[in-house]
Amino acid sequence: MAAFLLGAVLLIVQPQIVPSRPAVNLKAETTSQSVQRELLKKTSPKNDFKENIHSNGSCQQLPQTIIIGVRKGGTRALLEMLSLHPDIAAAESEVHFFDWEDHYRNGLQWYINQMPFSYPHQITMEKTPAYFTSPKVPERVYSMNQSMRLLLILRDPSERVLSDYTQVFYNHMQKHKPYPSIEQFLIKDGELNVDYKAINRSLYYIHMQNWLKYFPLDHIHIVDGDKLIKDPFPEIEKVERFLKLSPQINASNFYFNKTKGFYCLRDSGRERCLHESKGRAHPQVDTRLLEKLHEYFHEPNKKFFELVGRTFDWH
């Protein structure tokens, strides 16, 4: 009897770092977990993989949804907003499993270990914006899970270029390192420098073609990043429907912060905004240079609209 009481006390006081919301059926095993076991067996020569299962039924598992990009498109905002949903369990950091060779060589067990603990009814999710523009990633994701649901958030290509530059500029400033003006990147020999990496990342139709070689369009949901900034709730509703989630996120979860100039989140009375590094002012760019940028993206944008059967309000 004393041993029983001691065991009960230890069970009560044992700390648990697990999701805060209980599962509907803790013993239920989802299809994704079965797929996970088969994948691990194939990729682990000795079948010595470890399933990180907690006694309460939560476990670390392969993601069923990935936010694949695009860089400076609003991936962090999208992830934070989706985290309001009780059936979403998201990895906090960018994992870079499929695009960094050192990480990919570690195998799926390593990948699983980067995931949060989640219950069988929850969707495990990660976001790495570099996936969208990395040539090897679509095939690698497909090899892992042909049924993967993908989220891609895009914004005006020209604005994305400016945001791309702004992020790198501030990173250098924080390290007290000099950094060239944006004109030095955008102009070469008096013409638009189309070899600038930030411009290449905004050629959405090229990268989208690579993903469509492996995944049908109905497995890739495109979030309008410009609309997400101006009015986030309708865009999040669309994502809920795409992921077949019950509608749990409401308009009341968003409020406009006049000081920051963008929407922040409200969850169970707690308010939070994105990091101060988000929403930074873009550098002043000569109007004629902006026009060159808009003109350059006109045809690629048109090709992208035709590819996905949808138009966006871009320059």
C-alpha cells in the first residue's frame, strides 16, 4: 500500500513538457503515425529508430503539413496565426531538413526529433521558407510523404525583393558591418541586375513548376501574403478549410496595433505581436528603378497566374 501511494505521488509531481490540450482519443493511431513507422524502417538500416511517445499519448511525429515559403513572404506571421488553433502543433524554429545537406544526412529520426510533441488528432507542422526555392526539396518531401499538404505564402514580388534586402541590411547593421545600398544590388552596368538572388527568389513560376512535378496543385495552398497583412482572418479561414480543420480561429483573435502598424494576436486574453524585426520600413528606392523592377516581373507574374489558375493584386 505504501509503495502504491509513493508511486501515485511521484506520478503527480513528475514534470511534463507536453501539449496543453488533451486528445480526443489518446489510444487512437492515425494513418500518419503508421506511415511514419514504415518510413523509419526503410531509412534506418538496423530498425533501431526510437519513437518518442509520452505516457499521456502525445508523441513526436513527422509533419503532415509544411510551410514551404516564400522567404519574406510572411511565413512567421502565418505560423503564429495558425498556432492559435488547438489542433495545430508547430515546430518553433526553422528546421532546414530538406535543404541543408548536413541536416538531411541525419535522416528522418533526426527530423522527428525536431518536432513538437503532439496528440494523434493534431497536425504537426514546420516552416522553412528556403524550401520553396531549393531545387532538391520537392522530390525529397515527396519521397517522405506523397500526401503532404503544403502551404505557400506569397506577396508582391517587388515588395518581397525590398524586404529581402532589408532583412540582410539590418543583420549587417546589428553586427556593425557595412552593407551596400540596394541600388548597388539592383543595378549592373546601367540595367536591372537580374542575377541578384533576391530577384531570383521572386520568380515564383520557376520554383512553382518544380513543386508541381511532384505534387498536384490541390495539395498546395497559396496564402496571399499582402492580404494577410491587411486583413488576416479571411486568409486564415481558407487555410483552416484546406487543412480540414474545424473553424476555431475567430476575427476576435486579431487586433490592429496602431503603434506597430500591423495586426497582432489575442488568445485567451493574452495579447502578443510579432518580433520587432518584422514589419521594418523598406529603403527608399528611386521611382524609375521601382518601375524597372515592376516591368521585369510583369511577364513572370503572368506565367505564374496561368500556372496556378489564380491572379494576385501585384504591380
